[in-house]
Amino acid sequence: MTPTARYTSTAITLHWLVALLILCAFPLGLYVHEMALSPLKLKLISYHKWLGVTIFLLTVARIAWRASHMPPPLAASIPQWQQSIAHVLHLLLYILLLLIPLSGWLMSSAKGFPVVYLGLVQLPDLVGKDKLLGDLLLEVYELLNFGLLALVGMHVGAALKHHFIERDDTLLRMLPSWKRSKS
Amino acid sequence: MNNFRRYSLLLIGVLLAAYLGSVQAVEFNRVQANKSTLTFGFKQMGVPMDGKFRQFAASISFDPARLDAAHAQLDINLASIDTGNQESDVEVMGKQWFNAGAFPAAQFVSTGVKALGGNRYEVRGKLTLKGRAQDVAAPFTFRQDGASGIFDGTFMLKRLDYAIGEGAWADVSAVANEVQIKFHVVADAVIKK
């Protein structure tokens, strides 16, 4: 058997880091949305925004990295149409990982709360305070997030299907290589 | 002759006093509520926020030539607050914040005004908020625009000095202790005859 061609360790690290941050930011967002006003809510909302800005920045870094580092090929056993769908899915994931933080930032400005990343760096308000726009952006934001939830579900489902049912190396390509030193 | 001399001097004195009076006693004391504003700024998780009070009654008497007689009083209707966020407007009326049910108004009463040079002055006085009185000092500028006197000043207060934000809200890492108060008061002059 030929050894699995993996993503670069930079790509693998960034992928799982962003996955972890989304895993924190998503439920946090749902939770604070239901909270009554309190100091804890103010803190959690800020953390959610900081996570969002970080995810945006890391996504930009991932796209830049990917543009200069070809991903390893998918197993030849995977039909071409499935490979095409996988590419489209990945593209949509990248788009959402950029659009969601962007729309969240705009929403925050429209609702009259500037974003100050990590409590240190104030992002400019690209839109002024506007209640109707803020409410509209919240709708857009929720829609995009449920889109992300659906896409991540497909992404994870496909990875698990390839790993446990088809038993190909699709998932292994994105896992750290513990045996690298032995090769 | 002596009497004539005495009366002449008296007349000159009276005329002089009336003349000086008409020049100096330009007292700005008719506050133009619709042109005056009371705003505040603070930081929430490092995020600069601002708001204002829509209703306050200000009475001012200020004559730059007679600072010892200067006086100012502000009565602020706390329920007229606009924090920019409806949920917060409701929250700050509660017991942990202003407790506006028991203390519906804030009051500032001046105890003195001094000149700081140029058009700059400082007003000192007592600010009473939520039943707690504290001494405050606010530098301000004064300029005259036709018959109007325009007062612009700002000062910083610490909300916890007045127990504004108790319990969990006493956490200044969420809402900063420092609150910047900014006032812009326009008062028209009344020339005393």
C-alpha cells in the first residue's frame, strides 16, 4: 500500500484549529442569544465576536496557504462527481467562514456596538447605527449560520462515511501523521 | 456750595454705578432646554459606548465678571436615559443600577465657580445620585454667541461611588467604572437695568 499523501502540517493545524473555534463560537452564539442582559452576557458576546474575528483571520490564512499548496489528491476510487461535490462543498465552507464573521461585524455596528477585537483593536464601523438594518443582518446572520451547520454536517458525515464505510484515506489526509518518524 | 458739591458727587456716583452695572451685569440665566444636551460615555468590554439624558432641568446664573455669584443646578430625569439600546434602558432603571423607583432624579448643585484662564472655568458642586452625594469638579468653557452663552464641559465620575451597578454589575471588567459626563448648555442673557 502506498503511504497516504497528507495535507501539509500547516493546513492540518489550521483546519483543526478553526474547527475547534467554530465548535466554541457556534454554541456560544446560540446561548448568548437567549440570555438576559448581565455582565456575563456582555463578556460572552465579546468572546463570541473575538472568536469570529479569529476564525475570519485564520480562514484568510488558510485560503492563502491553500492557494500556494496543492491539497493531496482524493482516492482514485472516489467517483469524479463526488469529488466535484466535495470541491463545491469546500468552496462554500470557505465562503461562509468569511461571510459569517463579516455579517456579524456589520450587524454589531448596525446595532450600535462597535467590535473591539480582544478588547484592544477597534474595528471600524462599516455601517452606522440602524435598527432595521441590524434586525435584517441578524436574520442574514442566522440564515448563514444554519447554512454552515448543514454544510459542516455534510462535511463531517462524508469524512466519516469515507473512513468507516468505504475505508479510504480521505479523512487520514487531514489527520496528523503520528507515524511520520517511522516511515 | 457744599451741598451742591455733595449732590454732584452723589449723582456722578449713581450714574457711574448704573453705567458699570449695565456693562457688567450681563447674566446668562435663561437656559434653552432644546439647545442643551447631557451625554455620557463609558466602556463596555473595551467597547466605547455613549448615551444621553433626554430630560433635565438646568438653571444657571453666570456672569463672567461676577463669578462669586455664579450658580448652577441640574435636575436630571433618570427615566429619560437613552443608552442606545432598549434592553439596557430598561435594565438601568432597576435596583442594581439607578433604582429609579426610589431615586427618580439626579441632581447637581454648584458650590462655586472659578476661572482657569481664557474662556476656561471650573464649576464645583455636589452631585447626588441614588441618594449618595459626592463632590465633583467639572472644567468647562464659556463662549458668548450673540445673546447666548454656551457652556461646554466634561468630567469623569466613577459609577461605583454612587453604587450605580450593584451585585454582578459591580464587575468593572464588563462595564467600566469610569463614566464620562458631557454637558452642553445654552443660556440666554438677561441684561439687568
